[in-house]
Amino acid sequence: MENFAFAYWWLIFPVMWMLSGMVGMWFAHRRQHDTLELMKTYAAQGRDPSELAKALGPQPYCDGRWDRRWERRGWRYTLFAPKAQEI
């Protein structure tokens, strides 16, 4: 067991990165869920939820950044897809 710890000490870094990414995704999910619940409450009261959306401003990761990235780099993933189907 001691040799395992000395040989693979570096694995703590990718594991911690994965855990921090998962926690970040969980917090983003909770933030979006709470915002949606607040909008549902506004709609149930007969108020316009779009006013609330304007007041809250843009949400993180909802600015289309990832869509633009796919538009720029998507060809990298699709260029060789037909060749992969032939194999």
C-alpha cells in the first residue's frame, strides 16, 4: 500500500479537479433551478417573468459562449466522422 501511495501521488490532482468541477456544476444547476422556481412563482402570481429575467441579468454559462465555441471548432470533431464510419 505504501508503494501505491508513492507511485500514484499525482492522482490527487485530477481527482480534485473532477470533484471541483462536479461541485461547480451542482451549484450552477441549483442556481438555475432556483431561478426557474422564482419565475414559476412570478407566473403563478400573474406577473410577467420576463421582468424578473431582465432584473436578474445574464446567467453564467448562458451567454452562448459554448455555442460560439462549437461554431468555431466543431469542424474538428466532424471532419473525420465519415472516415470513422468506414472503419
